[in-house]
Amino acid sequence: MELDFIICDNTINRYGWRLLVEGIQLDGFLKNPVCCIQHESWNAAVGKWKNLRVEESQLKGTLEFDNEDDDAIKLYKKYKKGIMNAVSLHIIPLVESMEAVDLLPGQKYPTITKSELLEVSLVTVPGQKNAVRDVKLSTPEGREYKLNLIINEMEKTETNQEIERLNKELQEQKQLNADNLIKLHQHRGVIAEGEIEALKKLALADFESTRKMLEARVVTQTNENEPSKDLAESLVKLHFERGAITAEMKELYVKLAMHDFEGTKKVLEGLKGKEVVANFIDSSNTQGNDERKGWTYLDYFKKDPEALSLIEKEQPDKYKKLCTDFEAKTKKENYGII
């Protein structure tokens, strides 16, 4: 009472995954090569497997039915007549792969490349549509083993790649912003050569705080017309008392007034309530294009630094001329550069 079977091959089964027969470990199974019915391992076996081997990517074997078991005899006759044909492996997956080399067109789940064979059963309905073979998966503890959908893993990979790309672009933009900020204030003459790299790192970590710190640095004047500190403090005190600025802003506006008294005076007079320093920077955005025709580097810096950065990027020749004119003016008027 023996029949030969092709137990399993490397094709995709009805569940959308496949098993590599070359990776099936048989050592443990061969010590107890039982054949069960429908994977009911708690019931008595109806036969044993012999001559298990892998040929042409197929796991083949011979089933010897128990000729003293009534159920085995009935099943032998059904298989002999062709009423039943299917068998099914019960394995523990050890290694699964989603590498392109291990996948076939239409495959939805990974390929199990290494596994351990537990038993081979006679079954009514197989899992492979083009053969009479099926595979049952379980964990070493006996629980059901589930494979992950390849499409889900692909989506995760694509999502992670998109996140990495966005993070890279964000870091590049942060680096560009930091470099431009330092370059802007280098041209103003308020950054020493030895602190450039440290300020770039600081700008990467906290751009806004670094920007405010550098904007608060002013180029000192040494000419005789420089406004006195007392006059600047009086101007700032006046607008502080009317609630236009906060106490934290007073020192910044005193420095600005000592550098450009009239310009700072106009800005302060235009402030209403307790507005922030950003209003001073943005206050020139409403100026008309005609007024900008005569603007110098210092005008752009004080009234619209964002426009100055844009000129540096989009109109390098104009930016170079503004810098050259500003440098010539500072030398002519004997400005001190710190």
C-alpha cells in the first residue's frame, strides 16, 4: 500500500506566497516521518513517508499507508482511484525574503527560503491551484504563523524613503538659511572671522535667536555727528513709557538710535501698542518702489533685509555694487567697523 507524491514545489500557492523546497530542513522530520489527516497531529497517523528527496525544485516522497488501520485503508483506495490527490506540508518558517530575486510576478507575500518540516498530511483541498500540494505554517509554540503583505512593506519602504528625502531637503534648507544669515551680517561688518563657524552651528540649532542676536549688533560710528547715548536713551524712554515697546527692547533700540537716530525715531513713532521688534524689521515693506530706487545697502538692511538677501541671490551684480558703495561710504565718512 504505497503511493508516490510530488509533495511541494516552488510555485506560488493560492494564498499568494511560496516555499523554496531547497530550504526545507528534513532532519527532524525523518526521525518521525508520520502522515496525518488534515494536519490533525493529535490523532493517530495513517502512514509514514519514505524516500523524501528534492528533485528539479520539487519535494518528492513515497507514502506507505498503514495496512492494519481501517482509515488508512479507506484513504489508500481513495487516492489509488484518484478521488483524492492532495497532500499538505506543516512547517515552521525560519527565514522569509522579500528580495526581488526571490519573488515571482503576482506574489503578494514573502517567499519562505528556509523552514523546518513537522509533518505531511493527506488533505481534501490543496493550497496550490496548479498542483495537489498545500502548506500549513506555525510557530515553534504551535500558534499560527502569518506572513506580512509585500505591498505593505513596500509602502513602508517608500514612506521611509520620502521621509528621508524631506528630512534631507529640510537640513539643506536650514544650512542654506544659516549660511545666508551669517554672510549677510559678515557684509555688515558685525561678525569676526573667528566666530563664523560657531555662529553657523548656532543658527542651525536656533535660527531665530541667532538672527535677533546678529540684528542687534550695530556698526559703531566715530564721526562727530554721532547721536549721544543720552539722546538715544531719551528717545527710547519716551516710546517705552507710551507702551510702544517692552523693557526687553529698550537696549536694542538705544543701540539702533545711536547708529541711526532719525531712522529709529520714525520707526518708533510708527509703532502702536506693545509691538515686537519684528515690526521694526518689517515696517519698510509698505514703502513704494520709487523710494527704493535710491536705497543704499544700509537702507535695505534697515528697512527690508529680506529684499537684500533676495538681491544677493538673484541680482549678484547689484548686490556687489551696493556692498562696494557702502564700503566706500564708510571709509569716506570714517565709520568704525567692529
